[in-house]
Amino acid sequence: GEGSKLSADRVVNVSRDVLSKVTGRENPQPHLGVFAEPEAETQGLQQIDPSAATRWLMLEGPRDPGNLGSCIRSADAVAAGGVILVGDTCDPYSVECVRATMGSIFSCPSQASSRFWMLSSSVSRSASV
């Protein structure tokens, strides 16, 4: 927002060569952020309030991190409440996925469920017809 400033716990200045090696890019952006992954206990269906948004994106077993990142970015673009990952999925916090989200990973949360019935049970309790 207006007047907001980013702060860091620690700033490390490195050469362009080091930044290239860390990012895996020949021409990296001049800044790199390192963030902790959310704790596992904050990543389940129990954390979802279905009434918090009018739309959600559910994906069953996405395998390609680039495609998952694009889906997260699309969910963010349509103001979805988040992305629900069902079953065995690729890691939404992998380098490839985070890069493909183009920053949407920070504003569009993803939640995981190992079973579809858990999802349908959660949604049916709060869905209005």
C-alpha cells in the first residue's frame, strides 16, 4: 500500500555471479527474497472458511510445478479465496512453482487435502444451494 516499506531480518549483498548461481538464472533480477514455508498445521482444510470467498480453485493431483504456479496465478487474478490441492501433488513451494506464480503465492493461499471426501464434506457443510 501507499507508504508501506519492506523490511528484512537480514540483508546480504552478493555479486551478480553469486546471484546467478543461487537463482539458476543467467540474468537474475537484482533482488532475491527468502521466505519460510507455512507451518504444516496451517495448511489443512480445517483452515478454510468457505464463506470467505465466492470462488475457490480445486486441483486434483497436479504434477507439473509450472502448471500449478500458473493455476495459482490465475486463481489470484480472479480473486479466488485460495487453491485447494487434493491428493498427491507437486510442491507448491518448489522453485519452479513459486517462479511460475509470479508472486501470487504470497496473496493466494493453497491448502492441501489427502482425500477428496474430506473436501466434499467440508464444502457441503457450508454450501448454500
